[in-house]
Amino acid sequence: MQFVRKLTEYFPMLERVPNQSLLEENNLASAERIQATRGDDYLLIYSPAGKAFTVKAGKIKGKHLNGYWYNPTN
């Protein structure tokens, strides 16, 4: 969790808001629920159980999107 914390603290916290509408609904149990939050020019998605998810890219502003995968287990 220390690595996840460092990653999330890298982005401005005061501009960040939860935004589940960026994800396809997946009806997972609460402990596995995928969380999405966005800022002015970034989106963070957290999958606590490592489950797959689908992002609704059409809801994200910008001409170019960059995606990165961060696996805190390794």
C-alpha cells in the first residue's frame, strides 16, 4: 500500500474528484469494487483485487490519451 499511496500523492489531491461514470459497471463485491477518480488532466483507477475493467474513453477530454499500468506487487 505504501507504493499506491506514493502514486496517488504524486497527483494534486485538491482537484481530484471521484468519477465512477468513467468505468463500465462491473457489479463486483464491495471489497473488489474498482474505483475511479479524476483531476484536471489525469485519471486514476484502482482495482484492489486486480480485476479487469473497461474505461469509457469517450468521456475523457483531450486529443491524446496515455495509459500506464502500475502493479504495486512487483
